[in-house]
Amino acid sequence: MLLFLKSSSRTVHHYPDQESRIEVNKVRHSDDIDDNDIAGCCTSLTVWRKSLLFGCNGFTVIGSDGSLVYRVDNYSDNPNQMILMDGSGNPVFTICRRKQKLRLIDDNWLVYNGEVGKYCDTSARKPIFCVKKNVHILKTKQSAIAYVYNDGNSSAKGCAYMIEGSYKHRSCRILDESRQVVGEIKRKEASTGGVSFGLEVFVLVVNAAFDPGFAMAIVLLLDQMFQ
């Protein structure tokens, strides 16, 4: 059974039921990355495009030790606002679609620390990042699929990070201003037999100097932009 614990600001969900734990363990115990290779330099997270709450769409993110690290639980298939929570249900980032008039093909999202009000009332909180989809209609040699700008300012000349690759194929890299890779999305395969998990389960590898929570927020945005 699911337990619901009330907090002062939101409902925190815990799911210690045996069936959910079994499902998490099935995903976790098939890691295709050697923990010894990433120790001290990177964080390896297994991302599952599934909420463990009944009737929700979302994500379940599992650490290399099998712990629940992040989660997203949404009741909408295409939400304009999402909250990334830690394993205990505490809000880490709120992600909101930026509404822009007369721009039919723009896909811009704002990222806020913690939890903000419904529909992201920006009067009392300033976004920390803006993530913008690359919407070039004509084919170019530009390999970036999305850009990340500081302070929610997508009109800035230079971006803080860019994402290259293909989210559809679960093969992306997050690069900083010096084009150093700080995060990577990879297909996940079983440790024996090379069995693929398809697109619903994949790996997020994050450099030690990069915030894994923000890397996961980028995953959520890519999922909305390209899924």
C-alpha cells in the first residue's frame, strides 16, 4: 500500500510496497556501467520513464547503490509545469513552459530552485536557467538540439550549456562553454547477454563538477521537447 505523509507545503508520497521495490530492483541490478570506473569522477543514475504512483506519469531515478534518488509524479501527459523531487519527495527544481506570444514554434522552459506556485508566478521568484529548443527549420550543420542560458535569459549572446545528439535515441551529451562534456544520456543494456531495455530505461552519467539534479531537470525538458 502507498503511504501519504502530509507536509506544510505539499503531499509527500512514499511507496515501500513490495511490488514497487521489486520493480526498482529489476531496473537497478542490470547496470551496464562498472561502478569502479565512475567512482570519484562521475555519478551514474538509472532513469526509468515511469512513476511508481498509480495513475501518474513521471520518472523514477535510481542511484548506483539502488536508492531512490529523484522522482517526478505527474497526472498530465504533457504538463506545462513539473516538479523534480528527491527520493523523499522534497522539491529540487520546478520546470515551467515559458509562454511567448506570436512564437508558434519556440519551445522555451524556465527552471526555478525548489517549488514555485501554480503556473509559475514569477513575481516573487527569478528563474535560474532557461532551456531553449533548437528549432531551426532548415537543416544545418548545427548539432545542438537545445541550449541552456543563465538567469532565464534566452536572448543572451552565449549559452551556459548546450545539448548535442538525439534524445529520441537516448544518446545525448551536455557540454559546457568550453565544450567539455559534463553529462551524458546513454542507452542501458543488461550486464549479461547485451539485452537492451529499449527507450524507457536509460543511463544518465554526470561529471562530479556538475549538479546531477540539474542534469535530471535537463532530461525532463528533453523528454517534453522531443518525446
